[in-house]
Amino acid sequence: MNVFKGVLIGGLVLMSGSVVANESNPSFNKAKKMLERQVYQDHRETVYCGASFDANKNITPPIGFTTTKHVKRAKRVEWEHVVPAENFGRAFSEWREGHGQCVDSKGKSFKGRKCAEKMNVEYRYMQADMFNLFPAIGAVNAMRSNYNFTMLPGVNSEFGSCQMKIDNRKAEPPVSARGRIARTYLYMDNTYPKYSMSKQQKQLMNAWDKTYPVSAWECQRVKRIEALQKSKNPITQSRCETAGLWKKSS
């Protein structure tokens, strides 16, 4: 794993004078729009199933894709947090306990994602980090939920030809997605002090990172996000440099 030493400033990690964490855009909705229009505009393909989608968010599923759940959402693309928002959101007191200002129109207190988003700017920056957002078929996003990734031998996919497996609150992604998923987890773990992988999850992600190398598209995606978000992804960049898909800095 690529390890870097950073300086902690205002809860965010900086490296060699360059911003690593997202601190330019706290809006999840704006992040989704930028990804659709300025990152994926010529590569409209979902992360897990390789489905195509158009500028109006309509999905064209791959041949053999099926689902019996969330059928309406299967027709639309959604932007998936590969590292689920809950996995880092639980680190914020507003998510766990709520806040005095998290009260709805009926006077009822609330907590969780809605409260963290309302009251904590650091959470909003993490939630809107485009390096952690990937297009997914809505039904697959819904069924993956906030489940951790693992290997699920003997489990069959519920999505027909798309080998995304979900069982007992765990998920196993298709081979084609594992490298990108691993490097996203490693990026979030290295970048945000509020998020930390378990030892078991980190071992799996390190293994997937080594087994499934970067592609030209993965490197292009990161370059585009860096330009828009004005922050670095040293995990993926280093793998791209090693693969000769990214010119090394002098």
C-alpha cells in the first residue's frame, strides 16, 4: 500500500503543499452533477455491472441483467458512495446522537445522515468527495446498502449476468470493479482522519489493489476529478505512474 505522511490542518490532510482531502465543494448534489457532466460524459458506464446510461440518467442494462427488487430504481443511474456514507458518518456526533438544531417541522428531533449533513461541514465535504462516488444501477445501489465488501464463495448473484453478490449484509463486487473499489477505500482511509478501515477490510483492499491493476480509464477519471475538486488522490495516482499511465512529477 502506498503510505504517505501528511500534516493535519483543520481536520483535513495536506501533503507537500497540495490539498489531498476535498475542501472545495461541500455539496453532494453539485458533486453528482459535475461527475455526470464533466467526468463521465464520454464514459457512461456503471461501476458494478457495466451498464450504460444517458445524460437523462436512464439505464440501458447489460444483456442478462435481472432484478426482482427496486425495479423502478433499476431504470435509473444513481451515484454510489463506494465507502458508504454511514461508514464515515458514524464518526460524527450529529450522526450518532443528533444535534439541538436537528428538529423537523413537527418538533421531532432527528439524527443520522440528515443531521450530519445539516450541521457538520466536515461531513459534507467527505460526503461530496467525488473520488468516492461512482455511477451504479439504482437497484444495485439500493441492495448494496451500507454493506462491507468481502468474498462470498458459493453465493449466486441476484442480478443475473451482473456478478454483484449480496448476502447476509455483505457484498462481493464483480472482478472488474475490485481494483477501483480497493483504491477508493485506501484513499478514504489515508485521507480522512474520521474514517478508518478495520484490519480485515484493509487486508482485503490491499490484496485487491495488488491483484487488479489500474486501467487507463481509472487514471483518466482521477485526473478529471483532481482538476474539478482541486485535490489529489495519491493512492490511485501512484498506481497510474507505476503502470506508465500517468507522467511522474519531476
